[in-house]
Amino acid sequence: MNQKLEDLLQLALQTPEDVRIQTEDLNVGFNTESRTWELIVKYHGSLDALEALNIQVEYLIAGFALLTVPEQLVDSVAELEEIEYVEKPKRFFYGVEMPADNSCIAQVTFRHPFLTGAGVLIAVLDSGIEARLPEFRKRDGSTRIRYLWDQTLTPDEPVSDMEGVDENALNADEAVSNTTGPGNASQRPVRRPPEGFRMGVEFDSEQINKALEAPTLQQQFQLLPSTDSTGHGTAVAGIAAGNSASYQGVASESELLIVKLGQPDVTSFPRTTEVMRGVTYAIRRAMQLKMPVVVNLSFGNTYGAHDGSSLLERFLDNAAEMGRTVICVGSGNEGNSNGHLAGSLLDETYNGSRTGGTVSGSGGGTGFGRITGNIFGGSPGALPPDNAPAVPSRMGDAVARPASVELAVAEYERSLNVQLWKNYCDIYRIYLRSPGGQEAQLPRMINGGKYTLRLEQTEILVYFGEPAPYAVPEEIYFELLPLERNYINSGVWTIRLEPERAVTGRFYFYLPSSAVRSSGTGFYRSTPEVTLTIPSTAAKVLSVGAYDSTYEAYADFSGRGYADANRTIGVVAAGLAKPDLAAPGVGILAPDIYGRYAPFTGSSFATPIVSGSAALLMEWGIVRGNDPFLYGEKVKAYLRAGARALRGENTYPNSRVGWGGLCVATSLPE
């Protein structure tokens, strides 16, 4: 087993393709036509030698790169000295469920100092944009979009022919020739990806303006074929930076850089690799333009230890320190989705009880709920009874006892994965029980590996991970797949943990995003804390939760974080709290792709309010010369300091709204 490969990639490589395609996550990143894997790598030195092996390399920033590797060469590539660690892509999910009124924004935009975001670039990485809308045009009708990179479009020429092309050659005047119809490939500019990338097509402001000037919609589309089919990106961009006679976003005179995420052969959600490309592109372009930039990410996923240790989180931490950059990330909509459960096998002397392990939370509530274990029948060779002997721990007088976790699986689930994260120093025996009562004990696999079992009509793939060079936690990953029928067994599944050795006794379960599982699938006694989605867990990003401005109170769907490092098991720095703050995220008015205005709900739409606010601060500091160093963590510090109290929150920072509700007026230095 190659320890440079993350656990999920290890399992994917060991699982037959016909099984992988039944799962939500294992086949993400694999191209069935070319038989290649797209991989994220942390590296040092040079990777030029890989290209001689027909391996495509896209260099990102801060020592990260994306590789396209033939499946038979993955292990060989990982063994190279220059390769430090390898992960596969994961899918992202959008956080969907008059912004200036409730965040003290009007006080600084409609009166002194009359901030508008002028001179600041806002990069929106999302589903695209409806560029024809007046919200994204100047008073003379020209576009406010400096660059638009549509990753889903196909370039005109093979990528191999484009390498080394000067970016100035992308200008329209150098590529246009005379032929028959508007938009014909020989009349319009040659469509190429940005320099250094292999996918999609980049349009600059000159090309966008030529499209906007075309007399018909058909001609406009032929010159600028990029669309926003969902409207998510258009709404996000409108909230952050919209400006028209009828609507004003937060930073109404900022300039825009748009990245439409995705690939032409992907049917649903963007992937982590596409986001990493987009962030690299945005920061490179901002440096070329000599502009401060705010990067808006309104999506996330639930896979990972939620401790800042994944390559994506570490990539964003590095990216946030390059140039004059702020990265704003939504905390997701998993707060009340019953997709997370955390607990401890210690008898919790601190709670005055010695009756068994504990599971924090209760269906989205707070506090500790105790799981009893009377569901096990104790049949021969199966699960032990709940009165199993206690195991001494290293936590004072506390002892560790078994705990049982109940998972409801709704009907018609085609597959389901469950992540269990624990401290490597703790050793547990793990038992499974199906809804029909079949039981099994998993073997101990100290050095990691894959194990397969069957309970009723469900096959269960189990992968035992190990700590990684960049991550302390141990992962045990379960993938439930149907056998003779199309769906896994519905009902109550039980996972029982019995301690052999206990140091902390903690455990953390995660399910896939609520966007891809039935609303009836979830943990019976779920934990709302640490439900913020990755990558809002990265230390150097500005993590944004949502509150309901009507009631001035936390929105219960908003992903919760942690008020201190004791809530996690990995590398999160002591004293780090997430989210950083909250912004209005319920019923936010924004432009839709049809030229109307509609209310939008979700952390997706709280995030651009903060992104626009960060642009206002950067305009005040950098563009106007009041503080040329007002970017990065300094912007975060100012916004935290200016945050205001919200109803129902007694202490700050907390796991729901961080340091409080966004207030731009009090965030500016006096």
C-alpha cells in the first residue's frame, strides 16, 4: 500500500470499475474513455519528466499541480521522490436553500466614505454568469467582466498546439479572418483556454463587449457561448457586485472575474480540481492586473476530517497568502441535515454519568444525548452485549465503554458512504448490524487495507486508512452498495464501537452532502456542530455562516463549526474558531438569469455579501491608500472585530455565527 495516496483514492484503485460507478464518490476523477485519473498532487522540484510518459501536468500555485495519469501508472507516479502526496477529486455542492440593509453596508456606500469596491477584482467561481444583464455592465453598456473562463467549453485547437502561446495573442484582432457567418469559427477569435491550462475557453473584456454589441441574441451567443443554466452564479455575482438602475449589490463598482466551473462531460456538480484551477487562475490574473482580489466560493462537500488537513484546504491556505488576496467560503447547508454524528466512548465523568459512551447532539439539538445499546441480541459470534467490560482510559478516572450509532437509511437509496474519523491512538472493535438483524464484526487491520462483507442484500466495502504525512486522524470508510436489486437495504443500520484502548475515545461520523441523499437518510441523534463543509474549514479562508435577518438569528441550516480546537481531531490550530462570522442568508434578493429578481436562501448567498464587503475594505485600504496592507488575514481581523451581536447568541466566538453578524461600518478603522 502506497502511503502517499489518500484513503479514498486507495479504495477507488482497489475497487472494480463496475462497482465504482455505482457509488457517489469513488469514480469521481476517472475518465472511462481515456482510462486516466485526474489527481491532485503536492510536489517539490520539477515534474517535467512526467510529460515524457504521456502524463499531463497543470501547474497550480504554492507547490500544487494537477495530473492526468493513465490508470496503470498511478502507483508509479506516486512513488516518485518529487511527489509528496496524492488525492483524487471530490464533488462540490452548492449551498442553496436587498443584501445591504442588514450588514451595516449602506452606512459606508451611500454616505462617507462612499465605498463602491472600485479598483478591486471580485472573482466568482460558480455556475457561470448571464453577462448580458445590466447588473454586470457599466453605464455606457460595456461589460464589468475583465475575464470569463468557461471550463465547460471546448477549445478550437488541440491543447498541445497552444502551449507557450503569448496571452496577447488571445486578442480578437489577431485571430479574426473573413468568412461567411457571424460566429463562424474562422471569423471569431480562436477559442483557447487560459495560458497554462488545458480545458475550457477564456474570454477577455474586449471579446465580451463585441458579443454584447451584436444586434441579435443568436449572434451574441455565437460570439460568447458561455451561459449560466442554473442561475446560481448569476445570483452570487449580483449580490457581491451587481449594479443597475433597479438593483445594487455590495461592491457595485468592483470589476469581475468569472470562472464557470465544470467539464463538458460532467452532468452535475463541480469538482475540487476545477476549483483549484479557478483559484490559481484568479490569483494569477489579479497579479497581472496589479489589482487586489476577493475570491468567492459558495460551495463545499462533507468528505474529510474537517480539520484543515486535506490538500484542498492546504492549497487554499497557501493561495490566501499570495498577492493581495481574500478568499471567502460558505459554511454550507448541512447544519440541520442529520449528516454528522460525534461522540466519545469515555463514560464522561464530566457529565456525572458512568453508564456508557456518549454521542453529542440530538437530531440537530445541543448537548449530550446518551445512546443505549439494547438493540443487540448477542447471538453466537455476533455483537457483544452492552454490559461489555469498561476499558481504562488516559483521561483521569474516566473509563471507556461501548457506544452504538444508529443510522436511518430511507427507501430507494442506490448507494451510501459513511466516514468514521478517529484518533489513531484509540483502538476500537467495530460491529455492524443491518436493518434485518444480520450482524458482523470487522477485522482489525492495523496497517490499513480493504475488507468486503455482505449483510442482507447490501455489499459493504470497508477501507481502513492510516495517518498521512499531512494528517493525524485515522479514517474508516464504508461504502454500501446494492446486490441483487437496485437499492441498499432501508431501515436502521447500527454501527457499534467497542474500545480496546482508549486515549481520547472520540469518534466522528459523516455522511455525503444532503444534496445527494434522501431527506430520510441520516443519523438518529445527529450532531449539528462541525457540520461546516470543506473547504470552509481551511484556516486562512474567511468562513461565512448564515443568519435570518428577519429574526436577527442564526439560520439552522447553516453549517456549524467549532469554537476551539477541542472539537476536532486533526491539525486545526489552538484557538481557531469557525465560522469567522455570519451574514444574511435567508430570502436574499438577487438577479436571476431571466432579468428578474428573486429571493435566494442558503449560505451560498451569505458568502457574496461578505465577499463584497471585503472588497469595500480593500478599496478603502489599498485603492485609496489608507492601508496598503489591508488584505488576507488583516481583512478577516477587521471584519471579526466589527461583527455585531445576534439574537440567541450569548458567547462569541461560537460554532454557529463565529464572532457575530457582519457589520461593515464598524469594521472600518476610525
